[in-house]
Amino acid sequence: MRLFFRSFIPSALLLLTCALPPLMAQETRSTINGRVYDTLSATVAGAKVVVTNIDTNATVTLTTNETGFYEAQLLIPGNYRVSAEHTGFKTTRRDGLTLQVGQQLAIDIKLDVGAVSETVEVTADAPVIDTGAIEAGSLIDNQQLMDLPNMGNNPTLLVKLMPGVQTDGNNNYLGLHSIAGGSAYNNAGGVGGNEWSIDGVPNNGGGRQAAYLPYSDAVAEFRIDTTGFDVSQGRGTGLSVMAMTKAGSNQYHGTLTEQHWQQRYNGTPYFTKQLWQKNIADAVARGDTALANQLRNTERQPSGHSNNYAGTIGGPVILPKIYNGKNKLFSFLSFNGFKDVKTEDPSTFNKTVPTMANRQGDFSAFLLIDSSKYQIYDPLTVRRDPTRTGTHYIRDPIPGNIISRSLMDPVSSAPSASTQIAEMQVFRPVPAGRRRLWSPRSCTLVTNGYLVSFRHIFVPEPSVFLELNQVWGST
């Protein structure tokens, strides 16, 4: 059994959200700004503006400047409400605002003449303007992550579907936290390296790949920028992929998911099916009807299945009679388990191996197939061709395609090597008349991962955010 253990870098992450922008990190927090004006479109200076996070009830209180401008920075993405009030005007409240990862929303507020105690609620979908940098990219929210088909609940697989993202085109089977197959992407032309981040912290692995892949239902949003992003989004010139994990709120919420996969539910790969058909045709050609019927009743690919199960829960931290964390301290927990029982991929379990004669240096049988294609030449006889000008070279063919023992490595030609080869042939016999080794290997992979986060909000800001990610497993 092989055990492995991997933790997100750093394994315990402590972020202090304050007025200063974070250094050496991607900014995933957002901004709401705008102007307050009256019915005559004149700006209102000194107006009180309150920006409230509906999920956590955290508030930011601001005062407009002489131009009526306000700006609430470093906001956690989520659902918000903005209200403004000033003496001699009614209070105006704007609900239904959804703030996305790294977004800058411009929300202008109009104040009507009246008493402050009167409230004007704006419930219609008024135009919302994103005043951030001009960028080309896409946003994937949690609803899309959970509703769209997603192998292994790996959220980064949806990145390859975004405009401007290129991959190698291989759709491989991916287990849980398969970093190489699940994050090998680049922008058009493969220019520069990618910048991955989780909650504003770099998540860069080897090459252009991510270091850690979170579970789908632990992610609130994914933002993919392919070009035009500014310096706040990292040091790479390729893709910028920012993930924001979920955080607890004043209401308890949780999910339970199960994803089951069967190997034989998938279409048989072309070359695997071609080999299956060829073996039947060969048996029919030899007149071996029994073998042909036996092969027809054999599954084209071996069995295999996996179960990917997970659960999440988030809400306020409440210790009865000790501590009530509503509006202050929130937690979020995600657990993801994965058990994979399958044989080697059907496209790879047919291995071509040399025959015993080949291992002794005898390749004469190939000359009977095509002497021009399979003639072996002596590499020690390379020399310039005297009959031609320029850099043309010739070699001497090895007589009879039988390599002399003097040209072979003494280790491979030792008696002990022959004994080992013979034992391997008995343990893994090569079918008669073939040079392929049929060796499907069964593999069981068990992987578990969890994410734990705590967020404490002070009134007013800043807030403290603690996050821990771990992955462990065995094969």
C-alpha cells in the first residue's frame, strides 16, 4: 500500500483584511462605489452610506465627500444592500446586489426630499455597472459548478470550456485531486505561465498547473481572465484563475453529494475495440470457432467503478451558554471522499513485448514480413557515402537480422537474465502467435480531503480569515 499526504500551501492560512492591499497575492475581494445625488442631479456631500453583507450582517459605514462619492473596498463576494441617508432627504435603500470575485460595482443612489425616517426601497433591477479593468474572461458560479457534468467533482475541468483557454485535447480519466490532468491549460499560443489562487493566496504548482484542487461545492465562484488583467491579479502573463471558497453565514446551510462512475458505461476506445475485433477475426481465419465465440462473449473493456462522496456545512459558531457567533464568527467545513476501483485504462493494457528469440538478438523473422522496412543496421559502421556529395551517410546491414552477442549488453545476455525472462514468461504468458502481453492490473485508490475555514468579522472592519486544506489517501 502506498500512502500520500498533501496540504495546501500554506496548510494553515491566516489573512488579516485591513485597509492595506495584500502583498504577493491575487485580490479576490471586491468594491462597491458610486455617487449620491438629489432629484436635481446635484451631488450630496456628507451623506451617510451603509454597505451591508446580507449573509453575515457585516456593515461598512461611509460618508460621501464633497463630490458625493463613496467607496467600500475589500468586500467579500456575496449578497449586499446599500443605503444612503442625509438630513432633509428620505433614506434610500438598494437591495438585491450580488458582488462577484474581484468585481467593482458602481451603484449611484438618488435621494428624494423628505424625512430621514421615510425609506425608499429600490427593488427593480436597476442597471449595475462594473467599473473594473477591461478584461477578457468568464465567471463560473457555484450553481454552474454543481449542475454541469463534472468528472470527479473537479471544478477546474470547466476552465477548459472558457473562451480563450487551450488544452492538449486529451480527455483522460481523472481521479480526485488529479492535478496534472485537471489543470493543464494555457491561453492562446501558450504564452507565459498561469496564475492560480484560492481566496487571494497563490495556488501555483509545477508548470502551468495548480497546487491544490478544491471540491466543487466548497467553491463559491471561479473567475478566469485570459487577457487584459491588471497587476493586482498576480505575476503570470498566461491565464489568471481565481477561486473563492464558501464561507459561513448567519444561516446554517449544507450539502450532501454522491457521484458514481462505471467504466463500462463509457464508450470503448477506438483502438481497444479494434484489437477486440482483430482477435476475433484472427481466430475465425485460423478456423478456431470456439475461441472466436469465446472472444465475442468477452467484455470489450474490463470493469471499474468509483464513488465520489462529499458533504459541506457552514454557519455561525455557537457554543450554547458560552458564545454566540452570529454576526461575528462563522465557519465552513467541507469533506470529500473518493474510492476508485478499476483496472488499468483499456487503451494501455496491451503491451508489445519481444519474443524469446528477440531477447537473444534474433530478429530474422521480421525479414519475412518486409525486409526493406525491418532490416537492422550496425550503428558502428556509420560512414560518409563516397558515391554522393554532401552530408550523406551509409551503414552496413546486420546479416540475417541476428545481432551478435558481442554487441549486446552483458547484463541482458547473462544466464540469470535468461532465467528471469523465462520465469516472467510463465507468470505472464504471451498468447500463442502474438507479441502482446495481456496484463490488466487492478488498482484501488482511496483519497480524502477536507477544507475548514473560520472568519471573524469585527465591527467595523477588518476581519480575520483562517483556512486549512488537507488531502490524504492510499493506493
